Amino acid sequence: MERKLRIGIPKGSLQESTFAFFKKAGYEFRMSSGRSYHPTVDDPELEPLLIRPQEIPRYVEQGILDAGLTGKDWIEDNGADVEEVAEFVYSKATLNPIRVVLAAKNDSGINSVHDLEGKRIATEYVRLTERYLQRHGVHAQVEFSWGACEVKVPELADAIVVNTETGSSLRAHDLKIVDVLLVSTTRLIVNRAAWKDEWKRAKVENIAMLLQGALNAEQLVGLKMNVPKADLESITSLLPALRNPTVSPLADPNWVAIEIIVAENTVRDLLPRLKRAGAEGIVEYPLNKVIY
């Protein structure tokens, strides 16, 4: 009998970036239609389901899913008892974590959590917000909102608790961040019983390794170049490599080839320096995965 790992993929804003993330890791997902909840994948051992990230922790905890990708914010909001296997810092637009924040109008007079006493708060994070208020001894009305919380202030709510990646939507609605409840990143989570299954655990660990390798490679590039032996020491001193650079002999005994991995944002300054130091035939190339 063929074994399968049932894995939840976040539907919505993270969907496309997650598919791209998996593709770099070596998994090709395809949608049969825009409304399908069952994407196909080129790994017969995976059974993917597209589910809202808010629901994935609950389904993983209950064993309906073996594993899933979701945010730390939704794990906390659900209070889900799951195994967190890996953390991946990526979101829908950037490689930065998101923040779950308390926000209010700039002129609202709300400057701390204690100013919320007796107020109304709109949010998707009802349980997370209620626990936050309890920790601070504040009594306020927390109402569930189906998104678009920013437009509810001040007519329908005094404040909101939302996630933000860049803060641009808050600024566009004249809202200020009053407090940060949580900094959240994407997590690969597993049902605790599935984690004890040797085959499922190995499968999840392989996925985690490949996904982490893809993420590691996101901001790195490889460099190759030919270097005169006489200039080798001075040129290698310029290289901020992950490890010592690989140095290989060439047909001409007076030259060697160097290969290194560097941060992409260093290349624009590094290449001219390498060229002036005597390097030739410099090639920059992208990386799919880097596994440490």
C-alpha cells in the first residue's frame, strides 16, 4: 500500500509565494482550477490540501492533516498542540516576518493597551486578543471580523488587532501601531501522532530540509572566476565566503579557478574590486538550495 503524507498548504495571500517556495525546493504544485482545494504535486507521496492558514493548526492537531504550513500567529490563536518542525521567514511580499499589532486612529487618544478599557476591538485574532487583554487586566469587547478591519475604525470599532507586513495599509487608513502582540513567521507543523510515525517523520524532515535549503539560497549567489596564482592571496582576502573558497587548478599552471557563495547584496561592490585585483572570467549564477 502506497503511503501518503496529507499536508495543508495555506490558501489565500500566502498561496502563490508558498507554491514558489516549494518549487525551489523541488516540488511542483499545479491547480486544476481557481476554486480547487486539491492541487496536484509531482510527488506521489504527498496529498496536498489548500486550506485557510487560520484553520490549519486545528486540523493538524486533530489529525485530519498530518502536517501543514501556517503562521505562528494562527498556532497561538488556536492554542494548537502540535509539533513545530521548522521556521521559515517568508511572507506574501517579503522575506520578513509579519507582526500582529494593536492599532488605532492617530487622533484616538489610545496610546496603550490600558486605554482600551470598555472599548470595542475588531479582529480575526479573537482568542489571541482576549488572552492579551487578560494578561494586562483590561476589560474590552472583542469582536470577530472577516478581514478589512482597517475600515471599521472608528465607526464600528475603537481599535483593531491585525497582522501587518509593511504597515502600509495601516498608514493609508490613518492608523498607528499601539502595541505589538506577536512577531510571526511561517512554521511547518506536524500532528503529534504523525510525528511518532517513522515514515511520516522522515518525510516531513526531508521536506523541511529542502524548504530550508531553498530559503537559505534566496539571498545568496555563486561566483566563479579565474585568478593568477600570483594574485591568489590578495584576491581571496576580498571574499566573504560561507566557508573557505574552492580553489581548483587550470590547464595553465600560472592560473587557478575560484568558486564561492556570497550574499547577493555584496556582489555589486565585490565584483569591481575582484576585477581590479586581477580576477578574470567572473561569472555570477543563482542558487536553488543551500543546505548547511
